[in-house]
Amino acid sequence: MKVSFLIHTIYGIGGTIRTTLNLAEELAGRHEVEIVSVFRHRDEPLFAIDPRITVVPLVDTRPSSATNEKKHEHHLRPAEHFPRNEARYKEYSLLTDERVRAHYAGAGSDADVVIGTRPGLVAYVAAFAPEGAVLIGQEHMTHNHHKPGLRAEMAGFLPRLDAFVTVSEGDAASWRAHLPLPGTRVLAIPNSVPAPVVPPSDTSGTTIVAAGRLASEKQYEVLIEAFAKVVAERPGWTLRICGWGNQKDRLRARIDQLGLYNSVHLMGPRSPIEPEWVKGAIAVSTSRHESFGMTLVEAMRCGLPVVSTDCDYGPREIVTDGEDGLLVPVGDVDAIATALLRLVDDPGLRRRMGAAAQVNGRRFDPGPVAKQYEELFAELGAAAATHRAARRPAPDPLPGAPTVADSAVTRDGTVTVTLLTPREGARLVVGGHGFPFDEHGTATVPAATPLPEGVHPVTAELPGAGAVPLATRAVDQRGAMRAAERQRAGQPVRQLVPYPRGGTLHLRSWSRPVHAEAGEVRIQDGTLTVAARLHGAAEPDGEPALLLRRRGKAPLELAFPGARHGADGFRFTFPCTAPAARREDPHDVWDLWLRYAPDAEPARLGRFLDDVVEKGSLFPYPPVEPRDHGPLARVRGLVGRLAGRPRNRTVVTLFHSAANDLVLSVVDAPAA
């Protein structure tokens, strides 16, 4: 049979897109499947799409496209068939009405099943789907989430459907109770999550991971407050939040206010997400409401125990409290912190719950979920209309199709690259070094490979094809997280981290005889405190000093004494007024160095012995405005105000360079 999914856009990132692709890919093995994307806002989808699936974009909104239709006459007129109370109503138009109608009325309208994936698109399905097709609406939110006005509009078109599918039994019951639909089946079929393509977490790390849109309903501010209690007792732990959204600046400000900038990191969107989950020891969700809980299932399938708020409706149908995770009351900071600490303090419990989570998460595999949909299609009469082959094999790769590989870095620093389609005689090439692929399609780059420091594209030399770039499916970086543990005294400091860049595999290499790895940074009362640990062929001796070296036409070095901590640890504190007072240009830049011995060349201070290749925007530190507290400061300020001169601000900011070295900027900023 032919199954058609109608979606807002398939070119973005989000739960509805992800679960639509999971179901569509599973169905594509046995049926003809198309995804009709109302909008196309970028050239290529962010998620990989199975080539057996046909993607049909209807309205081009790409900013740089010659066929951009945002100014189309009909796109400037309001939609007539899209619900006015739908959250995305203003994005739809008479043009979208026409394009959806034309698609399902045209030559390609032979769909046996048409599935709408949000309320407005369910309305389109009810209005425009071809006669004789089975009409299905999917509810990816909840009955209670929708405003009364939208629910009233939905009551007008839902009775035209054959089935209305929610993702939880609790929400299905709510719809049946509040909006009886005598002619429409209302039932629950969960979202599907495929098995991860990376090995599961061993839960032995010290990272807690959350993922999802940075939106108010996810209540990340509650999570941050709870984690503040965790890290106060267990300072070695960190929290990573993956996702994007309109709450980013607010969350960043709260992290800085609580002084959590060393331990809470907003990682931005991550796709695929599985390599990020497996870096964690615990997964957490603090949502106010969840229709399902895709991230919970993803984390469980990656072997993580989960802490989740017991919100309506999904989590309690996914997590078995006390077996594969812990359920806590919505918005309860103390309860969330207590549950996290329980898992933090009990590695054995983490392992047991993680193992149970991995097993229990299999019930959401796309196979069983797709079977429920196929049984529904048959019950509603779609099977009788089918006229297509029962099974469609995956097509052979097209000539010129990209060569795809997985990559991983192990705990000993070795990097492996595995071709999804092994090629006899192939060779991996990176940084001028070549490594053969074995019979399984895997090439190994030893940790001690003397690659120059920098970014290296990874290519494969294929017989008859020459060197080709490698597209990535999954890059498992977790072995890089403990790079500091494998450094040996007297040996050069090396770190190799594979990562995707521009859609292809790259390798970031660091190689230094001596390196000072930055640790905790503290900013308080106009002072900066930096901790560091020395690695490599270095012999600490005498009194250590932190050196600030100014770049540019007026080089200058400022030295600040520090304290030794153990055999190779150091800590330094200096006032931000010191570089601010020596400002030469509107924007001064200072590099940080560690002088660990009187006669030794200082070591650069930075942070690269982990998995994060580009820290600049992910690991920011709050800016400092040094104040002039000298005896004449008030007098100078008064004179300036009387003279009408604006009060300039000086802002000092510590940040990571492109090489992840620590850098200090001193800039003039406009008066507040």
C-alpha cells in the first residue's frame, strides 16, 4: 500500500520529525512511503532520510532560494482550511491550502493511507485527502495542551477521520472523555525509537544528560536549580543540556547567577543524539507535560537510568519507577535533586537500572510499533485497496553517492573508522598518514600517531575512485572524555577527537610537549581564579606564576603568583583590573600561560583533554566589569558627569579560542 505522511517540515529537527522518520523508514521496507513536507526552509534535511522514502516539499521558504515563495501573492493571504487557533496558523496561507489540495488531487494522489501529524495538518487531511483513502490523525501533544478554541475547531474535523492516534493511553482516555467521536477510532500507539548505532553507556562517568527544546514546558530552570544542589555535594559531576530554543539566554543567565558555568553546559542541537546520550551516566527530564517522552526512550535504549517528572502522560507509561528509572513530582526541585543524588551515589544502582532500561526500551522498537499501525490500516480497510508489492528492498547505492562511515575514539585514545559498506583494498588517509581498512571495513588510527596539531579531513582511498570524503552516520567521542587519565609524565601530550564538520568526518589533533589543562574557573568580586594541571615532559620547580601575554603592537606580560596543589596541580587568582588598567586598544587580547619552573618555557593554558572540539560558544564564562576603586575614583566620575562625558564601561571576558586555549579579552563597551 502507499502511505503518505503530511508534516509541517521534514527539514528541521524535533520529536515529531524524528518519530515520523522512524515509522516511515520501518514501513518503507514493505510499502510505498512518501513524506509531504508543507515547507522546505533549508536545502537538506538535518536528519538522514532513507532513500526508499519519497520526500515531496510543497512551498519553498529557503531564504537564498531563487524559487522562494514567501512573497507569493497567495502566501500573503490567510489560510481558509487551517484552524485559526493552531499555534502555526500565521505560517499557513491560501497557498498552502492550494498546494496540499493539489498534491492529493493530482496524479500522485493514489495514497491508500494519509496521516496528518499536527492539528492543522489533520484538518488538511480531513479536507483534501483522496477519496477512499484511510484518514488518520496523529496527536503529538495532548488534549490538555491545546487551548479550548483549538479543541472546539478540532471537534469539527476529527469526526471525518477513520482514526485518531495519540501516543499514550492516558491521553487517548482524555480525548474519549472530553470529545466523543462515534465514527472515529481513538487509540494509543507509542512513538518508536530504533536501536542506537553506538554501544550503550556503561554508566561509569560523571555526566548527567538532558535533551529537548529549550522551551518553558521543559522546565530546565528547575533542572538547573536541582543540579545546583547535586553539584554542591558532588562537585565532580556535570550537566549537559542538548537542544535549542527561545529559553537559551534566560537559562544561560541563570547558570551564571548560580555560578554553575563550570558544570552546566548548553550543548546546542545534536543529531544524531545517541552519541551524546552514551557519554552520560544518568538521563534526566523535568518537563511540565509530555505527550510521550521520546528523549526518555532514546536514553533508555542507550542504557541510561532516567530521572523524570511524573507529568501527563508519557513518562509513567515509559518508566517503571524503581526498576529502570525514578519518577518525581513536577516542579519539585528537592525531589529531583534527591533522585539524582541517589543515582550519583550508587554506581551499582545505576548499572542495574541502566541494564533494565536498555531491555525495557526495546518495546518501542520501530518494528512492533509499525506492526500496530499496519494492523490499524488493515482494520480500517486499507489492505483491501493495496495494489503494490508487499516488500520493497533498499535500493543499491547510486553512483556518486557518499561513502558513509561510523567513527569512535576509545578510552586509550585510539580512533577507529568503519565503512558501512566495506571495500576491499580501501585505505584511510588523514594528515598525510595512511591506514588500511580490514576485512570488516575498519581502519585504526593509533593514539600516538604524530599528526600535526589542527583539523584534518578524513578521506578514504577507494580502488578505482581515488580519495573520497566520508559522510558520517555516528561519531562516538566518549573515549575522549577521559583523555587526562591516559597522559603519562615525560611523554608528549596528544589528543585525537573525530567529529563531523560540514557533513563529513574530520579529526581534531592536539600535540604538545607540555600542556597546562585548565580546570575550574571562578569569577568573584572582580577576580579570576583558574585551576590547572600540568601534563607532558615537564618538571615543576619553584614558585609557579600565571602569565598574561598581550597580543598586538604593544606586547606586554603580566605575572601573577600562584600556589601548587599536589605534584602537578596549580591555582592562580588575579584581579581583572590589572589587564583592564593596561589597556592599549579598544579591544585587547591576552593569552594565558603557566610558568611552572624558572628556566622552562611556559606552557599554554587551555582545555582540550575531553570530547568537545569547539568550546567557544558551549563553555562560556560570564563577563566581568572591573570597577575603579582608587581614592580618586568618585571624584573622576563626578567630574565626568558634570562635563557631560558618557561613562565608558570596560568588560573583561575569559573564553576559549578556536584551539581551545584560554584567552582574555578586554574591550570598551557603550555606557549602560
